[in-house]
Amino acid sequence: MTDMDRDRATGKNPPILHPYGSTAKRAPSHRPLAIPRTLTEMTGPLYGHASVDPGEADLTQGHAGEPQGERIILAGRVVDAAGGPVPDTLIELWQTNAAGRYLHAADRHPAPLDPNFTGAGRAVTDGQGQYRFTSIKPGAYPWRNHPNAWRPAHIHLSLFGPSLTTRLVTQMYFPGDPLLAFDPIFNAVPDLAARQRLVAGFDWNLTEPEWALGYRFDVVLGGRRATPMED
Amino acid sequence: MADEGLEPTPDQTVGPFFHYVLTPHAYPVRSLVGNDLTQAGVAGETIRIEGRVLDGDGSLVSDALVEIWQADAAGHYAHPEDRRGTASNAFRGFGRSDTDATGVFRFTTIRPGPVPGPGGGTQAPHIAVTIFARGLLRHLVTRFYFPDEPLNGADPILALVPAERRATLMLRAAGKAHYGIDICLQGDQETVFFDV
């Protein structure tokens, strides 16, 4: 049994087919074929500190004025399955503005764009695997998956880690959001404890007085759990 | 081992709105990774790959993201796990392309060399491919192989693929140094995806 099989069997990772409507014609019908991890899989793209301008981690800057909405600090630690830090790894992030609108040509939600907010960010973890963004709390928005469907506020995250096997694209949610119970994408992860790992924690110590609310979101990259099968 | 250590953060779909950070060519955001992997000074044969992503109905998928990772012309990866020496300096081996309104993705790169395989063997030249899209709760992983490559017959990964499905991994020659391929997410011609 591979890690992927195990995670699907125990509900710790999404199944292939799900009430999330878009899966119906896009989810493969064959099981993915398990292969040994060769040098191809044990390597992967590396984008370190030289790739990213420190200003790219502050989504509230770079425009003529301040964006609308509730300012947040989003910080956390990226670790491997053994709890060790994943240093110098690229994190890319995208999100709606405070009104729930993406700066994206395909977003038809009739909520306002914010001329002072793009919603795209990048950062690289430090030597201890820590990262930190400044942003605006994103808004909920409607979609057409089912009647009166609304996505809970979320932030999309893309991470690399040290190899192809640690590639992760996920979404981070906010604690206490009543829409979480109704969201098929969040609930595509069947296991409650696993699902909760997608929810950031409010962090009083990260919160800055008179400035911004702090949320902590730690990430575990799973690619090194299994003994490599190369030999 | 798998039962020890921390549980991983689960995957979630990339959704349809990734372009303005991951492939921001139409947006006022700096692009970090593009679809042209070649740069001045990179050794090797420049090739173009133009492929399509299709769903289970054969409809073109116009909101997918395709990432490629590959060795250089000498078969070296630009990564410290490849301990045989450095890859050619200018070649990073990583590219990204979104699919356009017609479901097409495009890369300009160099033909990779053969790379080491399990147990001291050799893998035929190949490109590792990762596909993200709305409707995929986790990304898919596959490979592109070259149709005119004698080493394919001894490739240890191709050998694991049922013979009748191997063709789904083969680039098809579309001209001089120009290749095409269809990534079929579902259906009769479904591409072979790997659990790595």
C-alpha cells in the first residue's frame, strides 16, 4: 500500500471522485500506477531567496493606496513528516480581495475589485522553515457547484519542498467559518483531523496591536514519509 | 516509515483562478517560472512541445496548469540530490504553462539526456509532468517519453506500464524538433498517471 493509497483509505487525503462537480469528467478512472522513486522524483525544482523579492510577501503594498479589508499576518512553519524544517522553499499564494473577488478575468462574481489589492504573493521559508505574509482577510464568494453554494474564505497555497514528491497545492481556511460545513472542496478530505489541518489558528502572539490579526498555518510536506524505493 | 511522524497537509484543488500568480502573463504580476526553459549557453537540442489536456468527454480543458521537470542534455538534474556534478549552469529544468482557450499548453526546452535508474540502470530520456486543474483535488503526475528513443525498450518505468497504455506517455513527432501529445484525464485514451 502506497502513501497515496493509505491516505485515501483513511480519509486523510481527498478521494478521486467526489460531489465536487468538476471532478466528474476530470478525475482519472484508473488508479495511479505506483512506481519507484527514481532520481527524477527525488529531485525537483528549487527556487530560493534569490527568486523572490521580500516585498512580494506583503500583499498590502505595491499599490497607490491601502487595500480595503481586515489586515492579517499569515505565518507558519513548513516541516517534513519527521518534523524537520523545510528551509529555502518557495511558497506562492493567491486569494480574493476582502469582498470575495479575484483579480481574474474569469471571475464573474459581481463584487467590487479593489484597485489597491492584487492578491498574489510569494515568500521563501527561512532556515527554520518559517514564512510570513501580510495580507487582507479574503471574502467568501458564490459558485455554481450546487444551489446557493458559497466558498468559505480561503487562501490558495503552492509549495515545492525538496523534491517532486513533496509538491503541494492546497487551500487554507479561517477558524470558525460557518461555510466550512457546506463546502465540498474542504469536505473532500473525509477525515476530520486531516480537514482541520487546513484551518489556520488565530494567534494572539502573532497579532500586532493597532495593526493586524495574526493567523498561524503550519504545513507538513509528506513526500519523505515512505522509505524511498529506489533500490 | 509511513506510520511514524507527522501527517501531511492534505491537497486541495488549484481551482480556476491560479493564473495571476502561477502563470501571470496576462496580469500585472512578475512571472517567476515561464514555459521557455532554454537560455543562452544551454547545451543540447532545442525542442518544442505543444500538447492538449482533454477531459472524459474529449472536451478541451482550458483552465489547467502543466509543470515539467527534466534533466539537461547530459542527463543531470539541477538539484543537490544529483551528486554526479552540476547540471549545465543555465538550465534549471523546470517550466510552467497554463492551457489556453483551446486547451493547449506549450513548452520550449531541450531534449533531456538519459538519467540513472534504480539499481544502477538507466532511464530513457523523459520529462516529468505534473497537472493541476479545477476538478482535480490532487495534482496528477505523468511522464513524456520520446518516440524515436532506442532506450525506451529498457526503461524501468515504462516496463511497469501495461503495454497497451504505454502510447499515452509518448510524444508524437509533429515536425523537426517539434512534438505533440494529448493528456487525457479520463476515458478510453486515459493517460497513465503515476503514484510517486
